[in-house]
Amino acid sequence: MTINTKIIYPLSYPNRLVLLASFCFFTLAANAQSFRHHEFSSTFGFGPNMADKEVRHVKDYYEMQYQGECFGLLGDSFVTFNLEYHYRFDWHWAAGAIVGWGRSEGSYHRCDDIRTSVEDSYDCFIRDRGGISSRVFYLAPSVKYDWFLKGKFRLYSRVALGAMRQHTTFEYKMMEASYDEVKWKVAYQLTPIGFDFGIEPIRVYSELGYGCQGVFTIGARVAL
């Protein structure tokens, strides 16, 4: 009686490397179909901004009084436009950068209080009128963490830290007084909570925070 025996030899080291590489490749390829790493975003920002302090400083120095700023709706605050890119490492962590531009403009007057015939009543005698303009440009690396994911909804927090260039100008029409200065300063954005909604690849989102982008931002992002 003859018994046929078949000896199975273990895979050689090079073959094991090829098998492992093939497994990793197909695993990543399958995962890439459902997970998008690259996020491109654009937003508008509103509300108090870290650059507002410079505008208020110039107003106080030249004793300007309110007449109309940013169409009379936003006061000293800036309207900002932002472009962002983030690379998603996984479903929670992402890192990238933001670049943005902001603008604040307004007209003011300088006046003396003149007592009227009515007791304890004053009128404003306008001595001069002026205009102020402030523009900012900033670039800041950013880190984002998604801490709640449920279907189409996401909640996240974000922090960014970089540099800002602010150019502020002011001029009275009748007085020989003007201001024109460029300052560089640290730029930051702290976002305790952001809300994201949509279906890949397009989503809309809004954030509440404080920094170079303002307090309230709203925009859209595309994931690739």
C-alpha cells in the first residue's frame, strides 16, 4: 500500500512581503471608496473680531463719534472671507490651514455738545467728518476634531494659530489729521463648536467662536 504525502512548505520571506503588501493595498483601496481625505472649504465670517481693537484705538485717539460703520449693521466689526484646506487622518482628526481677508469701513463725525434751551439737553455741533478703513489678511495652520458623528450630522471643535497683517487708515476732511499704519500680529481662531451637515462630497457648516474669522461663520465644504 502506497501512501502519497504532500509536504507544504512555508512561504518564503519575499513572498510573505508581497502577500502583506497586496493585502494592505486592497484594504486601503476599499476604504478609500468610503472615506475622503481632502476637504476644501469657503466661508464668510461676521461679528466681533480680534482686529476690532485697532479700529477702536484709532476712533478713541481722534475722538470720533459714531455715524455709520459697515453699512450701519456691524459697528467696528469685520466681514471676512476665508478659504480652508484640511487633510482628514481618520473620522475624527484633521489638520490643515486657513487663509482669509477681512474689511471694516465706516464714516464718523467729531462734534461739540452745545446746550440747548431745554434744561439738561444737548445738541451735537459737528466740527468735522472722517472715514476709517481697515483691511486684514491672515494665514493660520488649523487642527480640527470631530467629537460627534451621527449620520448626516457632525459636531466638532477647532483651533488655528498663525499671523495677521492689518492695514488701517483714517483721515478727517477738514482737519490736517490722518492715520496710515500697517501692523503684523498673531492671528488665532478658537472654535468651541462647529456644526456640519450634508452628504459627501458636499456639506454645509457653521461655527461659533472668536478670533480672526469673527464670532459666527457660515460656509460650504467639498470632500475629495
